[in-house]
Amino acid sequence: MAGGWAKDGAVQDQIDASIEDEVKRTRSQLITGDSALTCVECDCEIPEARRKALPGVQLCVACQTIRESEPVNPGGINRRGSKDSQLR
């Protein structure tokens, strides 16, 4: 339900656009190409099964787990445009 000058479904359109933007951003960060034989962090061997499953992998499972546990601030765009969000 949209109000004012917005067309019906405008809210869902904004949600869909936000999701599409995030998917594009995430896909652009995927590593492609040849996988490393050894981890670039700790020099441990990366198992062949992992290299085949994840093309372009550069980290062993242990180092990847550590990296994923670190907090990430994606930044992002605020599409709401409400006064509250502009004051923050």
C-alpha cells in the first residue's frame, strides 16, 4: 500500500531494488580464477576438494572461518529518505 504520489507497490519495488543491489555487490566481491595451492595467510595446504568446490579460493578453512567471524560494516544506501534517517 503506497501513499501520496507513490504508485501501488512502490514499497515492494524499493525492497526488491535493495536486495538486487546487495546481491550484485556480493557477487562482485567473489574471487574467480585459479585457486591457491596453499593458504595465503598461514601457508597450510588447501585440500583439493575445497579448491574444486570454490574456484579462486585463497584461504584454508581455518583462516576463512576467522575472517568470516570478524564484523563487517557494509555501508549501504538508505533508500527510505525519511527525516529520521537524514538526521542520523
